[in-house]
Amino acid sequence: MAGCSRKRLPNCRPRCAKCASRLPKPPRPRSKLSLYPNFKFDILKPCTKSRARLGRLTTPHGAIETPNFIFCGTHAGLRSMTGEEAKAAGAQIVLANTYHMLVRPGPDVVAKLGGLHKMMVWDGPIMTDSGGFQIFIMGYEGNSDEIKMRGKKAPKKSLIKINEEGAWFYSYLNGEKIHLTPERSMDVQKALGADLIYQLDECTSSAHGKNYHADSMRMSLRWGDRCIKRFAETNDGKQALYGIVQGGNFEDLRRESAARVNEQDFFGMAVGGYFGKSKDNLVDIVALTMEAIRRDRPVHMLGIGHVEDIFAGVRQGIDTFDCVEPTRLAGHGTMLLKGQPRMRINLRNSKYRGDDTPLDATSTFHISRQYTRGTLHHLVQAQEPLAEHVLSMHNVSVMMQLFGEIREAIRTDTLDQCEKEWLCTN
């Protein structure tokens, strides 16, 4: 150390060239994108009047344009239609549910069958959630339409406990005790083989106070670290991991969660959890969350599918949405249509008896032009499976029309006019 007058601090590389030459160079910081060599998110054009942006999300199974909608195939099957039919209706990406696939048929069986892409006969991108939301609703009756099972008896609570280690719950099929940890969630989603996967998190509700929301959010952050560690250990470049911003309807908790998720080694980010009891609460929480998160990552909004919520999310910079609603409504005889209140028409209504109007005479999708509302009214009343099949494809095409027009509106800076046309406002 002769000739050096600088004081070297412990564990610090000295600035003196003579000292530095005798010490090993510190490791280069690992690029956050090094985990995701086959994935890319490009922002093509930001909106000049809001945070909305036009983008492209590239995966090993192709690229999708954003903003976009992800259709739910909960049990690795889109409701009443094939993947080929969904693609013909315009779908670019689908989602399967990790919780349900874990319970049945099990990740080993899915892997043996060639993974979700082969099972679903779908060659485009697939997303899987972590299973956290389903664990929550299976443990707390009455907090979701999924648990209400309209008109049916709600299932027995299956959640045993949630703690730092993970979640324990009973299978709704046979009562088997299942343990899901962050590491197990990563292993299951790797076996399923989706392109875009999620960290395990805990979902909270209005029944929980601020202290619980805070503890839960921080535990989900720690779970996120564990998910990243396991993901990195087994990463083969075929999947990309999303982190989830939680914090309920508490602004300070949302900002704290967003700041930490920004630093974690995720490819994308999702806005999830409890947003409050009103639409205004949802809009406010999403807005402040989007102010706090990184703008260079794709952002997904979990479980949102109402048209007014979609426009609110798009304006804040949300890139993708998912919801069971388009195909679930089809099962109840409801069609989606631009220019209608809440974008819905109830074909069970007797006024459609004998109506020879096409489902949508202006549509570019042949199914929507060929079938009439009177025909679907009859098929719905007769409980013919064809009714759900036709309406599911029609509803998928309408959602794709919506997002196509949203993307064009961002491109041309006419999002205000687009929203007025879809929401029927002056």
C-alpha cells in the first residue's frame, strides 16, 4: 500500500489506482433483463393527453399489441370454444389458472401432456396467475362472484392458514391438504409452461384493517423476493415473471409496495388486490399506483373487465387486462355490443323473440353477422349449448374490436371520442 495516501473503507473499492490494481474488481451488477432474454416490451407511442401508451409485448410464442385483453381459460380451456375459434375472433393471448390446474389435473400431468400450449391447442402467448386470489376466495365466502356461485350453495371454506411460509388449503375436489409456497408456485407455473407468470401474493379485502393490509403487503413483497430467487434458479428463458403491487385502498401502502416492486427483478408488474368499495376508489387507487411504478415495464390489471374500468385503466397506462366476464356473460345469454348501456344486451328478454336483426350487422366477424338476435333468443331459451358457443365467440370479437379501437385512438390522439362512443356519453 506504499505511496497511497487515501484511507480505504472496509468493503469499498478504493479510488486510488494503485490500490485498485491490487484488489479484485467487484462483480458487475446483473442486468434485470438478463433473466428475460426472449421477452421484450416496446412503447411505440405515448398518448399526448393521458398516461395511455401504445406498445408491443414480445414473447417466445409471438407478440401482442397493447393495450390488450387476456381471455380466461380457467381450467386450460376457453369456455365453449377452441383456441382456433378464439383466435379467429381476434384473441391474441389467453390465461389459465394456476390454482385450479394445481388441484386438477396437477402440474405433472400438464407437463406430461406437453404443457398448456399443447393442451389448449394454442400457439400464442399464455399467462398464468399465481393462485393467490383463488386461495383467498376459497377461504372467505362472499367476497367474489366466483365464491357466490349465483343460485348455488357456496362451497365449504377450504383455506387453513396463511403465514410467512405460504398457504395451506384443502382441495375442493377431495379434501386433500395442499401447501403452496412462493417456491412451489414458481415450480407449478414452470411445469404449466405459460409465457407470462406471476409471483405468489396474498389478496386482501374490505374485511381487513390497515394493519393487516400493511403486514400482508410486506409479506407479499418478501414472497416476491423468494419467487425471483426460485425463478432465477430454474430459468430457461421461456418465461417472464410479473410482480404484484398490493396495499389495499391505502395510498401510503400502495406507494410503498410500488417502490419496492420497482426495485425487484421482475419483467412486468401488475396492479392487484382490494381497491375500495366504489368506482371512484378504484380509479383513484389505480391512478396513484401508476404514478409510482416504473414506466418501462408492461403493466397488467388483474381481474378487470368492465368497459368503464378498462378506459380508466388505459388512461393511467395499464397495458393488459383479464376477466372472465366476456365468456361468462355468454353463458347467461348476454351479448356485448358497442353503443349499449354497459355494452350489454340480454337476449333472454322476450322482446328479441323473432328479431331478425344480426347480432352486429357492422361487425367484420362472420359469426356476428350471420346469427340473428331472434335465433339466439330461441337457443338461449331452449338451453342449447350452441347459444353459449356463438355468444362466446361474438363477445370475444367485440372485446377485440374495443381494444383495436382503443389502440387506434391512442395512435391518433382521439381517446376521448373513442370512450364516448363506447360508453354512450355525450
